[in-house]
Amino acid sequence: MSVIDFANSRMTWFGPLNGSMSRIQLDGMWTLIDDEQGTEDAYYLIAPCHSEHTHSDGQLFTKRNYDFRGIFGETEYTLIRTHWVANPDVSADPGSENTGGRTPVEAGLCKRK
């Protein structure tokens, strides 16, 4: 069995428009197994971050600020945003177009290992 060294593990991706690069520490990993389909999918949770203007010449952090985390798989992702004022009726998840706003478990596609 291999073990992830989370203290030294990061997720890195590149922005398509301006050539920017993001690198955020990993906070967790799990595998979802679908016994009926015979598939296993790995998902990675990034550490919490603050919203910011990455390429700003002035104010770095956005007003009204929020914390966010992301869960990333090979073919889908979702972002979880926690605003300074909670409003459970507002969805601010840009990944919902790709995931239907549901995790694979919520969609009944697979179960935890």
C-alpha cells in the first residue's frame, strides 16, 4: 500500500487564458468504487483557501471574502465555498455544470471504499 505525504503534496493546474499556475496543498484523497460497473475513481480534496484576485496590482483579497475547497477527480470536480455570511439558498459552484451539483455518491453512482 502506498501512503500519500500530505505535508509535501500539492495539486497544480494551469489557467487556459493567461498562462497562470495554481498550486494548492492536498488535504485528503479517497477512492469511490462501483462494484456493479467494476470501476474505481480517485478524488482529491484541496486545503482551504481564501478568495483572491490572483493577478491584482492592488487589493489582493476579494470583498466579500469567502473560503473555498475543491474536490477533483479525473473527469469531474466541485468547489465548496463558505461565504462570510451563510446563505444555503445560493449555489456558487462553477463545477455544477459538469457534475449536476452532485457528488458521485449523491448521484448514486458509487459508494465509499
